[in-house]
Amino acid sequence: MSSGRFHSDVPTDILRRAVWKIVDEYDLVLIDCPPNLGIITLNGLKISDGYIIPTIPDVLSTYGIPQIIKRVKAFSDNIGQALPPLGMIVSKFRAQSTFHQNTLRDIKNNPK
């Protein structure tokens, strides 16, 4: 039995069911998802053509990037849909910080 207008037996189809009528009206749609690969983020990935990883230029924020790419690749393979990483957005960057400059250089040289 249905449990609402956007009910789906496949949990990762809920967002697609909610936006399918209007999404083609736009040239670009950004879906801001939580920083985890829970059901909300998987819904966003499933209706996407790719993904962008936001990060802060510090050790903890950049440490998990390879794991994110690996897990999204596994999800992509599981659903049979290409989900290429489109790039990264670095925020809270301080140009006067040598550490931030080095981290940004490392990200550019090793996109992981």
C-alpha cells in the first residue's frame, strides 16, 4: 500500500518521483545533499549526471575524498549508471595560509 504521493518501493527513487515532471525545464539543477552517503544523498546521486565534492582545505576534510569517490563508484556500478566526479569546490580558503595553499596544490596535483 502506498504511503504518500511520492511513495516508492525503491527508496532511492523517491527524489526522482518527486521532481520528474519539472526537472527537464531547467538547464542545470544542483542538488545539495548531506555530507554522507545515506538515503538522501543516494537519491540525489541517482537522478544526477555527476557530482561535485565540496571541501575545506584541511586534513580532515580532504582525507575522506578517495573514500567518497570509491563509494560513489560502487553505487554507480550497482545502479548501472555512470556518475562521474565533476570536480571539487574548495571553500573557506585563506590565501595567506601556507597550509591552505599547499593543500590546494595537493588537491590539484592529486585529484584522487
